[in-house]
Amino acid sequence: MDYQRARDLTAERRAVRLPVKNYLPPLLTALDRPDRGLRGILVTGTNGKGSTCAFAVSGLAALGLRVGSMPGPALQEAVERIRVNNVPASRAAYAAAYAEVDAAARRLSDPLDAPAFRAAAAAVHYRSVGVDLAVLEASAGGRDTAVNSFDLGVKVITNVALDHTDLLGDSYAEIAWAKAGVVRDGDHVILGELPPEAARMVRRVLAERDGLTVWRLGEEIRVTEAPAAAHEGPVEVATPLGIHHDLPCPLRGAHQQRNLALAVAGIDALRERGLVPDFSEERLRAGLAATTWPGRLELVRPARLDDWTGSVLMDGAHNPHSVAAVLPDIVRMTAAGPPPTLVFAVEGTKAADEMLAELPPEWPLLLTRTASPKAADPDHLARLVAGRPHVHRAPDTHTALRQAARLTGPGGQIVVIGSLALVGETRTLLGLPPG
């Protein structure tokens, strides 16, 4: 099997509409349980999952461990979804893992969806190369997500907000029930900041489990955050295992300091379980300092597009909660120059009006769509902002960026927001390598 065929397999599985459930267990059995003995951290929540995982992977790798991860979605290349120590699998290794999974899938009569296929391929790759731990991100659900088949032992719930309401329900309690469903008996659970309704539901779910250790941000976990203008830290994080001083936070945004605290707490939970045998504060700091997470308040300066040169700030915020969280940092980071031109696209139309309402009305707004089949039509988005001045439309990302460059002028600023697919297409058009 070649790389293109491996990519096509995922697309074919994605096109098959199946009831929401976890289809992975029979496939893992057919593969002789490639996840056997796999331990680590499973991160769920509405926002912040990817950043929390990125901090944890970088910290653990610096501590001498081989760490598998499968961040999603891929921004530019499918291989980004299967990594060891944050390095994507080669195309050959990716294809080999998918070939093994495809052969096993053909022996099953049960249906399989894309998340099950992808998680199985990651587990096969981890078994092939040998990893010490895994740091995995749950997809939209939690309870029914494929990676919930892996018994990793440490579970992190970053936060709960209203997103994917068509799948999870339209209340904090329903979404929290789905997220907390990843917790098993005996787990070490780490909780971020939760709305009261969500916190009550999480407590109710956890009360049904036995033998849990629970650390909560603001209680057992305390973080002393650096000012927003000094986002790189230092940050101090205290857990029941001790105080970590002078931790760097290289990802932009005040919210990232809380994600860092959850990641450090996750590492301490693994230490408590004897899974981090050679811990060093100095190496932890070095690992955190090396953390990267493309497409999250990612500033490209100078950015070049055709004959235009300026700056492009990208963030994959894709729901009202995440847009509201990053907007103060976007305003701060663009304050030195003239108002930037916004390029906006979104997957689907649910909550698009709330996302658009968060964007500064005085900034020129360019509405577009990505190649994703779920992308909202720019004409529909324009109707949501009727009456707003300086609104433009473009049929695709390339046209939108070229139009934004003309609007902002040489040396100007462009802000790309609303969709990770939009960020991925922008990174490719700017000539940035897959991250």
C-alpha cells in the first residue's frame, strides 16, 4: 500500500455515516491488541486539548521517554496524525500501519469508521517503533471516542463549552457527561476550569467510578500565571507532588498557561504511577521551552504571498469559546500597526454568528471557504453580518489571502481565524512545512 492509498482509506471511512459509537475494540482484537500495556495521558475537553498534549509530549520527550501522539486534525499532511516525540511518521511508515489495519479490517464483519481506523493505525505504529508512553487527544465526544479504548490511566478534562452540540447535546451537562465518560476505575483524573453545570455532572460521573485520584485546577493544582504581555512565562505550577518553578510557556495566549499547568499535572500523575523514572526539573523546563503547536496564535513575519510581504497571524479557534479566548491576544499582538484584515472561514454554520460577533467590527472582514465539504458558504456568512462595514467575500482561501493582501497593503497585517482547515491551507500557501 502506498501513502496516497492510505490517505484514501481514511477518506472512504469518513464518507460512511455510522451511528456515534466506538468501533475500535474488535479491530484492536483482530490486530492482537497493539495497545497492550500502553500507558500515558488521554486529554479530552472542548478547547485546549491539542496545546495540552503538545506541552506534555515535549516535556516527557525531554525526560528521555519515547512518546506517541496523534494530534488532530492534520493541518497539511495526513502523517501529522501519527507522531513519536512530536515527529510525524514517514509516509512509508504511515502506509505500512494502514496496510496492516486494512488487512485486519477485511477479516471483520463489523462496520468501522475513520476514527477507529486512524487510532488502530497509530497503535500499530507505536508497537512497531516501540514507545514508552502515549499522549492522546480525544475527538469531539469522549465517551464514544475511539481512543477511549486505550487504557492509558491518566485522564485530563481541559474545559467544557458549547460545541458539537449536534452530536453531544446543547447543554453543559450533556457535553460534560460525554467528556467525563473517558474516566475508568483506578484512573488519575485532572480537571481544568469547568462551568458550574459541567462541574456538577463531572462530579456525578466520577462518583460512579472506584479508586480515582482527582486533581483540580485551582484546588490540588495551582498556577501562578505570567502577565499576558509576557506569555512566555515564567509560570509556577504546584501539584501534590511539589512546586515547579520558572516554567517557560512558549505558546502565545494567556489561556496557554493554564494548558501548561494541566500538562505538568499530567506528567506528575505519571510520575506518581512510576512511569517517569528519570525526572529532572531542568529537563522538564527545556522540553516545555521547545513546545510548538502550529496554527495556534502562530505569527508569520515576514509572510510572503505573490509580491506581497507583511505579517500573517493564524489561529484555529473554531467555536465562540475559543474565539473569545484568543481575541484579546490577537488585539494585543496587532496593536502596533494599522487594523488588520480578517480572513474568516468556518466548518458548518452552527454558532458562526456568535463567532463573527466576537470579531472587532472596525476591522475589514473577508469571508471565504476552504476545500472541506463541511465549509460554510461565504454568502451565508455574509448574511450573518449584514450591516457590518467593510465585508468582502472570496470563493477560496488562495483568493481570500490575495484579496486580503491588497486590502491591507504592503507591510500590513492579516489575521486568519475560524477553522483549522483554513489555517492549514494558509500555511501551505505561505510555503510553511507541515508541523
